[in-house]
Amino acid sequence: MKTQQPSIEQILELMKQQMGEAPETLVQLSEINPDFVVHHAMSKQFAMQEGNIPPKYKILIGLGAAAALGVPACINAYVQQALKAGISPEELVETLVLTRFVKGTSVISTAAEAIKMISEAQQ
């Protein structure tokens, strides 16, 4: 038997409860294509459901990914969600510091061929 999907109003209200407010872009999208917002919310619920990774870590991973991708609205949403979940400001900053390190390291990895060429040119 198929379970009934929550209404768009219920989804936006749940977002408010979790993050302090529903993201403005999703509110606007809900007026244009409510099915997309429902699908987005269900995907998030699936990704964030209890599993092998505790919810706290999932929020911190989400924050790191949002910061690495450079999406301010998602960064803010994860910070709001994290603070509501009792994650400390120190943990949030440490997550951002780690993200900066990993993102910075990716520049070196991406430039591996160029670094090899430079090294060979020095010989």
C-alpha cells in the first residue's frame, strides 16, 4: 500500500521547524512546481534518515559539502539546522576549517599533471 505524501504546506512547515525558516528559493519553487519541492524534501529525508552515520555527522557533512560547493543558502540552512540540533559553534567552525583544507588540497590534486611538467622542466 502506498503511503500518502505530505502536502507542500506540511513540508514547508517542517523546514521551518528544522531550520528556523523555509528556504526562500524552495518557497518560490513550491508555487511554481510543488511536486519538485516534495521530491526534494523526500530525497533529503531519505539521505538524512537514521542509519550508520549519526544525524549530527550527516548535518556536518552536509555543511562541508555545501561550503565546498559554494552554496551560501545551503550553508546557512545547515548552520541553522546544526544549531537547532545542539551542534556547537566550535564544531561548525572545525567542519569549515576541514572543508577549506580538503578543498584547497583538491587544487594540488587537480594540478598534478602541471606539477609534473614543472618538475620535469626543472631537471
